[in-house]
Amino acid sequence: MSWLMLTALLLGLTSPAGIAPAYAQEAPTLLAPANGVIVTAIDDSALSGELVSPPVALPEFSWQAVPGATRYLIQISETAGFNPNTYKEYTTQLTSFIPMEANLFRDGVWYWRVRVQEPTVGAFSSSRNFTKQWASPGNKPSLISPTADAAVEFFDAPTFSWAPVVGASRYRLEIDSSPSFIKPYDYERLTLATSHQPESKLANGEYYWRVVPIDPGGQEPAPSSLSYRRFTMNYNQVPTLLEPANNSYPTFTPTFRWRAVRGAQFYRLQYSTDPTFNTAVTTIDTRNTTYTPQSVLPNDVNYYWRVKAISGSDQSASAYSPYWTFRKQWYIRPVPLTPTNGYQHVRIPYFSWSPVPGASNYVFQMDGDTDFQNLLLTEETSNPFYTPRVFQSNWNIVYWRVVPKDAAGNLGKESDVFSFTSRYTETVPVQIYPFYYYPPNSFPPPFNTVQMNPYADRTVPYPVFIWHRLTSPPPNGGTFPFKYRLQVSTSPLFESIVWTVDTENTHAAPTTANPFTPVAGQDYYWRVRPLDNSGAELTHWSQIWRTRITVPTLTDLPDAPPVLRRPLYGAEIVDTTPLLEWYPVKNAASYQVRICSDAACTSVVNSGQVAYPFYSSTTSLAQRVPLSRVNFGTYYWQVRALNSGGSPLGDWSPVSRFQIAAQSERLATRTVGNPANQLLIATDPDDVADDNFELTTLTATQSNNYWYFGFNATAAATNMRYALYLDVNHLDNSGGDSDPRGYTVNAIAAHRPEFVIYINQVSGSFAANQVEIYRWNGIGWNPPVLLNSVGGALSWAGGFVELQIPNTQIGMQDDTGSYAVALFSVPNSAPAIPVDTAPSDAGATASGLLSRFTSVSERLNPIMPPNTAEGDPASYPFVYPFFWDNPVGYNSTAPWAGAQMKVYRDPLFTTLVAEFKVEANPPYYSMDSHHWPSDFLGDNTYYWRIQPRYLMPGEIFGVWSQGQRFERKGFTPKNLTESVNFATPTFSWDIVEGAREYELWIDEDSNFSSPFNYRTPQNSFTPVNTLPGGAYFWKVRVIRADNATSDWSATKTFTLTMPTPTNLTPNNPDPNQAISGTPTFCWTPVLVSQGGVPVLAAYRYRLEVSRGDPNFSQLYETVDTQQACWTPTRGYDDGTYYWRVAIYDGDSRLGGYSSTAVFTKQYPLAKPKSPLSGSTIGATPTFVWTAADGVTPYVFGAARYQLQVASDVNYGNLIETAQTNNTRFTPTRSYPANQTLYWRVAIIDADGKIGPYSDATVVINPYPNKVFVPLVIR
């Protein structure tokens, strides 16, 4: 500011009030704008006589030059009095002026005046006024989309869009549910663009929208002046239902499935028994398009279901689909199997039936009438077999049926009713194995397509048959028949017999002498009948059981010799001969079997040749009643494989051993010396010359408190001794390894004694005080105790000696009770060897080595499940019933009346799992099988044992059987399948027989360290939430009743890769095809199908934009939106951009990104208009520019413009830099003459993003004129 101006200001401040300052120059004459004119940005048809001054309605002020004036001051005020607080003033050397800042001039009436400022201050001109009306009626947004009263579901481009407003630097989109637009609005957003897509959908309903333009100064029109439109937000992507089909009758609880719809964050499924959905409604929100109820639905109930899509909130949701209805009809019925229908000779029944898919349990019902109103018995079990806890012999005709029960306790359809006639006097055999056959996975229409996998198949691999020992009914008891006849036929009427055998044992298998070659797939029927000693048939045939036998074709078999399997080494069997079994070997056409009385197998007592790896002798090696065969003791057996020519394939197998024991026939009390005690367990011929040493018999029995051993004895004057060797545990090398009295006597390793009893004959007599009892302590013999000193007794009468020995003196307790016994006579003085033995043992009398022991036992015989050794591959998918034979007792001996069994997890029987007591009355009438209502703990190795229950007359339990072992290895799910791999899948697998529910684990770690854990009663599962993308491992296992678990299925893997958006626009890497304004990013909405059915819809998207970096290491913009388009609200710098999109699923899990799209953005050029290119001028110019078309006096998108004037072509020496909201610029100073000048202009948006500079114009200035020549510089 010059000193003259300062002086003028100072004078003005110091002059007294009311005294005008003195002026030295005349006042300028105003030229334009005319007084009272309305200044607009457009030629507005609603107005007349207006001055059009685009783009922001700021006029160019001009006046006549005042001679001598070198600078002018212009004041522009909102008040006519030019209040210092309201006016703006500028100085200029020229006689025209255009304000550069629109923010200083809001719409309204303005006053202006001019004076000379230099060289001296002059008087102000008279003032003029004008009305600035940038927001004139015609300069308002013209709304484009959505159209009036449109229904809108998504805000895809061009929703919302409008025509640009001249001079607007940005816009505010306002949406409200009221046409009055009451704040806070439902939505508002500032944007530089003329379109906008809100990131989130609005709640469904009626809305109004308008756009408020804002000029570079932040001014906007009055809201009342703006037009608006109404639209309806109507997100109504109604899902299409797929299954269960309308009016369908699914067999099982259905899986609900529907089509995915665009924009759904989740779906709301409702199912109800009420078609109005007002009561009894189950509501499930799920992010997926499949749902299987987690509780089993009941039968015969009309269900109604429907689905709606929810896009973010309940206020943005579709209508419910029309409901569909279904009625579950789980009508698969069990088929009763045993007792066979109408069988007339049942003593105690064993019930079995075919399994039902989907059944967790079965309700067994038994009644004396067909109405099943007053049930005799009802009980639940998880397996398709049952043995009654209580059964009365007087029930006679009995009716029974089974009702399946699902995991939720809903009952299915009951089976047909079967009946049988029961009497306790019946004496017919009861079959055990093979179990009654039914065709697996065979169900009548409409259920014929239902399949279980895995499932139990009762087809057996070999023709082996087992049944119970048949005992006489009360009150006698005892083994009833001498032998049995088994018949096998292809006809249930036994019109032709394909195989038959008579046997003294309770099992049978073919031999090469009596062959049977079953045909695969052929149904066979078998039955058993008791025979008398002559082979005549007694009583009745057993039930007729169906079986199917498929002999396997085995590969990868081991070479000979065979490995023996059962009975286990050292097993004890009471009063019968065991079934022998071994593992098959390579190339074997048949096998030789031999049973021997010595470990070297030099004394063969039984042999046979068989085609299958089983041998069932038809002769009982030892059975006291009724065969009077007392060859009890230890037997050795081995097998040799033969080729098809009958030649040995290798050596005999290593020898195994078992012992057959006589039943001890326990009574409550016995009297020593009573002839009833003389139960024979061994004999020896009369083969010694000196009767004083002769032994011909050995007897044994027991009472509750004593054991009784007896033998024949001839007393003589010569003193001598008898010795009893008692082996309790039957373990190799366990027991005394020398004789306690020093005799040259020892026992084989199998039967080293834990107790030795010496009976001294002194002076021709016997007495309890001459009986010595020795106990082995593990390293030597304890000092003896005398029989009479421990409560024992001795009877000597009629040439027979009997000892009454207290239980504890010979180790009798609940887990012993079995003795391997050898009796011998020796001279009075040691050392000596035995003179005679019972049982006969020639080796002992020759060398002193006792090799033949007889056996006596109180135990009963476990039969099924078969006992397995460690390493035996046999396992069972269920805990099958336990079968056993009760003790042999008759005429009040061993008055068995039930049993008690216990199951453990360890072979030492310390960890109890289950126990059960079978109770019966009277003696000799009791169940000999027991079903378990559940599978214990599930997969595990189990150890069990059983003890007889006696009535004496009160309840007393006998000793435990030898421990039995079996492996429960339940079914594992098969055919694990994922429905899709681009979304959270439905996990499915085959129905598993007997499953109550399934446990599903899903994890990103193959070790399942932190799995997603789900339980479901169905064989499919879809999580209601989504899984993150990535590689997954999953597995399933079965959980049965009482939470019995099976092993996990094989692990299945899949990779979840969410789909990526496609068809991204803009996408053009050619920089010559640049976008000139704000880009609108769009892509195809993601709705992915499987098999033509939409499964996954994207709920939201993430857009990433990077400037110049295809690796997206630095992001220019990140937006999450529910729409498939996005127009940025901010300005973009000119340049190359890379962008990509990923979807969010309903749980806001981000998927992978799309392929990268690329584009170049460059704002349009402002085209120089004046001074004209190449023109000659004589004064400082007013610079004018237009849009690129050379006509439009503004550039859309520009908030202001930057003008540069320089004296060099590179713009290194700028003489003017100005930013203005106008498209005209008049410098406020004169440019120097005789100089070449260059000028250019670029637009700047409201966010300060500058566009490219226009073509520069060269000013050539030969005095006195200036010539402007264009020069292209980019």
C-alpha cells in the first residue's frame, strides 16, 4: 500500500465526526453490472433480464478510467451504507475486477462502488446494487434416479444420481422418511460426484430424497426451494423354498433348503405346527441356505415352514416365502426275528429284530394279550436284541413287539406282533450263533431307497454253529441230552437237508469227512434237536433260524504254520469240549487238527481234517453227566495246513493247551465221608501189585466252606503217603518247582502246584492230624499246617479216604475256585518217585514228572462274545449279548438260579464299567444270556467275567469265570461329503446304524487342537454361522445311547474359497482412455450356484483402491458397502489406479479379492479462450477459459481454477499465480510491456485435487501490442 493510501486512512480516522475527508480525484463512472440487475450462473428461464455470470454468479465489475489514476479501490457490501463490518474491498490497477472467492459472497443483494486509490484517494462513485442468485430457480439439481415412486432394493448405479449444477463444487444427498426432511435425516452424505450409493441399505419403507448443491463457498440453496422425490425401499428378495417339498412326507427329520438371494446377510427360517405361525414356532437365524433341525421332529405332525431374507436388520428384510407343509412319516418298522413267530417250545426267550435307520433306542413290549394294554414287560435297549430281566414260566402264550425310538424320544411305528408259547419244562436247544439273518438295508417301499452305511450284516464267513447246553428243567437240572443233531437246509420247511451232523458238543462245523460248501447269497435254515444215547431224537426241534454264509476269498495271508486263535492258551472249559479256531494261511486247501494228552503230541486223543479254520469235534473229550466220561484235564492241540493235493504246507503249529474241568457241583453243606461227595474226576487202572499204593479213583466236590477230595486207599501196616498236587492259577512256571517233602517229584510247567497236601498212612490208618498242607510262597514252601488244626477233617471208611479242606487253606476265593489236580502214592521215605497216580501218568511213575492233571472247577462257561487275545483283529460294532452256559448241576447240586456279570476296562478287573445280576427262582431255571441296554463307554477293550448265582436257599454267588476280552469298535461314518467349497458347506455322511447322534469336528489344524464342535441327531449339518476361508479338516463320530462313542471317521479335507466378484468396471489399462471425473466402481453382484441352485449371496463387499501400486501396499481408499457399485465421495488425484473387490459373508468374514482392475483418471482440461491464441493486445488482459468444448463457460467438477502466468515456457518464473472460483480472471496489476508471457489453467476440485494444466499460450509482445501464440505443454 502506498503512503498516500495510508495517509488517507489516517486522515479518515482522525477527522472529527461529521466532517468529510478531502478527495483529490474525481469519482469513477460505473459501467457494469447495471444497477439492480440479478446475477445468475445460468440463463434461468424463471427470471428475466438477469446477468448470466457462470459458474458462481459473481459478476465482472467495470468502470471508466479516471485520468491519472493508477489504482482503484472497489468496495462490495451487503448493506447500502457500506458498514465496515460488511463490505469487502479490493484494489486493482485495472478498470475491471472479478472476485476470486465465492465463499465471501452469498446469495442476496450486494452494493458496490469504486474510487481512485492512487496516486491520491478520490471520492467514491455512487453505489449500485445487484442481486447475486447462484441458487436461482433453474440452477437446482435435476433428479435422475430413482424415478418418482420407484421401488428400490439396492443402491446400484445410477441410484442415486442427478444432473450437475453449474457452480456446485459438491453435493449433499439427503434421504428422509418425511417429505419435510426433519433432522436427523435417515441418511445424508456429502459428495463431489453427481451420483452416490449409500453403503448400507435403508430399512424397508417410504422415503424422500433430494440433493443440495453447494457452491465453492459452502453456500447452498434454501431447502424449501429444492425438489424431492419419493421412493419405496423394498428389499424383498424372497427365498424360493426347495426341500422338503410342499405336501411331502419325509421319512426322517428333513433338512430345510432354499435358494440364496442377493443381499441376504442371513435367513430366518420358521417352522411350526401352526400355519398362522402364531404358536409353537421354532425360529432359526442362519447365514447359510440349509438347516437341519438339531432335535428330531415327531411323526404324524403337520409342519409348516417358511423363510425370509434379512439384509442387515429386521427392518431390511424380505417378506416370508409362501409356506410349505410336510408331515414326517418315520414308518420304517422293525421286523421281529426271534423267537420265531408261533414257536411252541420256548423255555426262556432271546429276542431279536432288524434295526431301523434313525432309531436310537427300541422299546420292547411283551403282553399276554394282543392289545398290549396290560404289559407283562416293557424295557428300552439301544441294540436290536433283548433278553428279559424278568421272565415267568407261567406266562404260556406271549405276544411281543418292538417300537423304535429316535434321539428325541419320539416313538416310531411298532413292529408286527409275534407270539410264542413258553413253558419252563421245555427241553429244546436254544441257538446262539449265527445270529438270525435278515437282509440288511432292505426296507419295503416307500423306504426302499433308505440306506445305512455302515450297518450290521449277519452274513457269517464260515459254517460254524453254536447253541446252548440243554439242561433238564426244575427240579432235576443237569445236562439233558447225550448228544445233538444239527440240520441245515435251503428250505425253511427242511424239504432237503444240505448238511447234518450229530455231536456230543454244543457246536458244529463241517469236516472233510462230512463236508458242507455253502453258496454265497443263499439263505440257509438251521435247527438243533436233542438225542438220546442211541441217537434217537428227543423232544422237539429248536427254532428254525435263517442264516447266510459267504466264505471269504482272502488275500495277503501269512505262510504256514497256522496261528492258533481260540481257545486262548490255558483256557478252562467246564464239562464240555471247546470249538477250536485258528487263522487261515496262504494256499491252504484244508487243515489237519490233532488234540493230544501231552505237550509233545505223541498221544493223540482226537483228530480231524477240515476245509475251514474251525474244528468241532463230534465227541466230547470229557463230560461226566450224562456221558460218564471223566477224562478231565489238560489237552494240547495243534494244526497243520495242507495243499490241494493233501500234502503239508509246512510244520505243525506251535502247541496250545486248554483244560476241561469237571463241575464241582457245589452245595451249601456237605458231610465229609458222604458217598454223595464222590464225584469222579479221574481214574487209573488197577495196575500196581502192592495194593497199599494202588490208586484207581479221584473225586472232588465242594460246599460253601470246604473242598472235598477223595480217593480209594488200602490200608496196610507199611507206612506210606499220598500226595495231592493242586495247581490254582494254571499259569506256566507259576508254583512250586520242587516237592515240599523232598520226593523226586516235580510237575510240568503248566501245573506247578501252589498247594501240596500229604496224607500220611500211619500204622494202617488215616487221621486229620496226619494230613500236612504246604503252601508255595513264590520262592519256597511255607511250613506245613495240619488239617485238623485249621478246621479240616478226614473220613476213612470202606477203603475210601476223603478230605474236607477249608477254602482258604487251598487258596479258594472268588477269583479262583478251579484246581488242576494230580494224586500220587509214594513210600514213606524220600527221596522216591510216585508208585501210582490218578489220573494215569506213566511218566510220573517212571521219572517223577507229573504230566497229567485232572481238573475240577466251580466256574460256568462264557460263550459269547468270543474271547480274544491281544492282537486279535476281531472287533464288534455293538456290545452284543453275553451268552454263557450255566454250571452242570442236578438233583440239588450246584443249584444255579442266575448269574452276576461285571465288565471292566482293564484285565486286572479294577475299573468297573457295568454290572448286572440275573435272578431266577427256582434253581435250574434261569436266563443264560444277557443283553446290555447300551454300549458301555463306546469304543474300548473290555474285560468281563461272570459268576453263578445259587439259591442255598438264600442267594450266594460262586467264583468268577476266567476273564474274557473283547474289542468294541463301533461303526464310523462313511462317505463324508461337503456340499460346496465356495461357501460354508453342508457336511453330510451316510446314516449309521444305531447312531443316536453324531459329533462333528471341523478345524484348520489336522490335529484338531481347537475344533468347531457340533452335535446333531441327523446325518447332515450346516452351521448357522459361516466358516472363515481356508483349508479345513473334518471328521465325524457316532454317539450312541448313554453317550457311548465310536472312533472318528477318516479325516476329510476341503478348502473353502469364497467366490470373488467379476466384471469389474472401470477396467481399462489404456491411459488414453482415462476417466475424466469421479469413477463409479461396479461389479456383478455375487450370487453363486451349485447345480443351478443359488447357494451363496454376498452380503457386503470391500473395495480397495490403490494409486499407482498394483500390490496394494498403500491404499488410496477402502470402502465396505452392501451395494454392487460405489462412487467415491472424495476427489481422486489424476493418475493410474488399481482396484479390487472381495465379498463379505453373512458373518462379516472377508473372502479373497477379485482380479485387479486398472484405470487412469484425469480431470478434463480447462480450455483457454481469451486472449485468443496469437492475438495482439495492448493492455493487461482478462483471462477467460471454458470447458474442453470451447463453449461451456465452466468445467463440471471444478470447485476453483488455478491460473499461472510466467515469463518462460517451463513456468519457472511465475509472474502471476491465482486461484479463482470463476472462469475469468482479471489481474489487479498491469503486466510489464515488451515481454513474452505464457499462461495456463487447471481445475481444482473441492478436495484440492488438481487436474492437468491447459495448453499454455505464449504472449508475444512487440510494442505497442501483445501477441498470444499457443504452445502445447502437457
